[in-house]
Amino acid sequence: MAIENLAAVAGRQVEASFYGTSGGEIDLVLGRPDGTKWAVEIKPSLAPKLERGFHSALEDLQPERSFVVYPGHERYKMGASTEAISLSELCEELE
């Protein structure tokens, strides 16, 4: 549901895809019209944790921004380049 909502809000000009290798995966990669990529991981926990595979996939993709969508309401950093964010707030950023 979260992926479908984000892809719909992003619009047709944004290419939505999944990224996965034996080293890691990212639930949603948004290829934006300006050539940049946003990486989005979906976590159902109020205390999301990132796996090694997520970091490995970020190294492969080199996205402009990366997010972890979780059911909480606070936005906070989860490392140097990744933010935890609610689904509704990320939808607002994509509009």
C-alpha cells in the first residue's frame, strides 16, 4: 500500500522501481525527471532498523536522498544520509 501511494503521488514523470541484488535491496527507487534518485525503504516498526543490505544497496545506487517510511510521526536522521519519515510526510515532499 505504501509503495502504491508513493508511486501515485510521484506521478507519471517519476519512474518507480525495486532494486535488489544478492548484496541488498531497496523497496522503492524513484527515478526523478532531473536524473536524481530517491531510495525508500518501508518498515512496519515504530523503531525501524536498517540492515546491512540496505546500506550496500545505497552504495550501489548513490541516491540523492534516502528515506525509511515507518508508522511513526516524528522525522529524524537514521545515519548520514537516511531519514525516518511518515508516509504522509513523504507524500507531501513528492507533490
